[in-house]
Amino acid sequence: MNLSDSKKKLALAGVVCGLVAACLAYFGNPANMAFCIACFIRDTAGALGMHSTATVQYARPEIIGLVLGAFIISAATKEYRSTAGSSPMARFVLGMVLVIGSLVFLGCPLRMVIRMSAGDLNAWVALIGFILGVATGVFALKKGFSLGRAHVTNRMSGGVLPVLMLGILVLALATNLLNASESGPGSMHAPVLLSLAGGLIFGAFAQKSRMCFAGSIRDVILMRNFDLLTSIGGFFAVMLIFNIATGRFVFGFDTPGVIAHSEHLWNILGMYAVGFAAVLAGGCPLRQLILAGQGSSDSAVTVLGMFVGAALAHNFGLAASGTALNAETQEVVAGTVPLNGKVAVIICIIACFIIAFGNKRSEGK
């Protein structure tokens, strides 16, 4: 079944993915996180020992499910194609940028929409940066940017990342080798089987609908095509209804417990870097996992870059902190972006410009 050939089907895919996110939030995932690619990759990287921040360590079944869901549905519908292209190091760096920018903002594009649906005005501010970043990437595309064409390769090559994800799942379920947070966001999660099922469903519907938060805006700017935006609209509508119905809708800035900050410039610049990198890499963090699941080694390399970027963000203090309530004084402590994170975002944006205007189609032939 093709879900990308009509706006109604795309909206349906968005609604289903929204229901999955709402269900996971209801049964234990952090409410305004629900289903965040950057946050969940960070948690999984922590579980694997790639960083030592004790509060964000948990092998998220949702990430594993996304890749396996895309793999299973693409194989079942004969869309699985093992491909690889060129510029692996550029793709690896772009993967790092996707997560570092996200953790400065405190969320990937998927979580940005979830936070928007919960009344978080910081996310609406960040949307400005994300759109500008996507627009910059589109400008680079018009100027001839290309990382090279993907070619069909050994069928087993495209299955490496799904197998690795399956391995992480086995380690999480059958051993005590992986780290697991006892407090903080990493300790908040829905039951394992529900999370895995949610990831599988989300992955399957995202694969069939080509869901991509950067791609939807790119298509609007580049071709005046609003089709992909329909699935994002369906997702947003479900999460908005869920947040209002469950009392999770809190309108404003500096809201304790929302895991957000109000440093507007860095919200904008963080998501600018993410939008820019997503267009250059060929998809947002969610889309990279889906493409990797359906056989793209290019996206698998980007995903590995995302894991390394998440580890660096916490090993070197790049990630922002959210507004919180001091337990002793009951005073609101505003979230902040550390100096290291600000410097990292600027470096990420510079790296995107170098990649965008240093790779031309003529060079990739």
C-alpha cells in the first residue's frame, strides 16, 4: 500500500504516527518528548557507554523499532534496495550536526512539533530557524550541491544497521550489559514491548508515507508542493488533542518540567543547523533512520554520525539544560545553553556551509 500518493493517505499516516507518540507519552515516555529521535539516540548512546551522563542512558526500543519497521515493510513490499553513494565523511559530519543542533535546542524536528502541540512557545521560535535552515539548504541545491548519486550495492550491505539494531535489542532484553538510568529522562519510558511495537508501527508508516520534517518544508519552498506537509499536520493535530485532553498543554515560555529553554537565539540557530544539515543529508533524523532501514548505507553512515554527535554533546557539555523548579527554594531556574554548546552550533553551521558549497554535481559524476 502506497501512502504517499494522496493527501488523505499522508494525513492518515500522520494521524497513526501521532497516536503512537501519544500512546507512548501516556504510558511512560517523558510527556513533551514522547518520541524524539535525537533524545532517544542520545539515551541509546549512553546505554552503550558512549557517554557517562547517568540521567540519559537507556536503550530506546523506539529507535530500534523504527529501523526494523522500515526494514520489514520495505522488504515485504519489495522496496528494499541496498544502496551506497559517495562522500561518507561528509554524511557522517552531517549526522553529528543533526544531533548537536537538536540537543542545543533540546529536541529533533519531530520533538519540535510535539513541543509546539503542547503550547511551548520556544518550539515555535525554533521553527523559524528550522525553516531558514531548510531554505538555505534548498538554495545550495539550486546552486548545484550534491554528495553524489547512490548506486545499488551488495544486498547484505544495506542490512548491516538493522542487524546492529537487532543486536542492541537482544543485549537490552537478555543481558545486563547496557547502562540504564535510575533517575532523569532516561528512567522515564513506556514498557519495553509497547515501545518496540510503537517503533515498528511508526517506522512502517513513516517508510510508506516518506515522512520527513525537513523534506516537507523543502518541497514547499522548492516545488510549492504541500503533500508531505499533510502528514506533519495530521501528526500535530493528534498530539494537540492529546495534550489538551490530558492537561499537558501549557502555553508559554520558561515552563518548569517541559525540558526546554528560552534562549531564543540559540533555539533558532540550533534548529537552523538541523534544517540546513537535513536538506544536505537528504532527510531529517527520522528520515535517516527510515532510509537506513530500507537499505541506504549513506543514511546508515549518517545515523552513526548521529550517535557520535550525541556522545560528544554530553561528553563535552554541549547540550542545553531545561528550565526547572528548584526543589529546595521552589524558585524557577531558567534553562541555558552552555558556552561550549554555542561554539559547537557555530562550528556546525560553518561545516554545513563548507559542505553545501564545496560539493557540486559536476564533481560527483
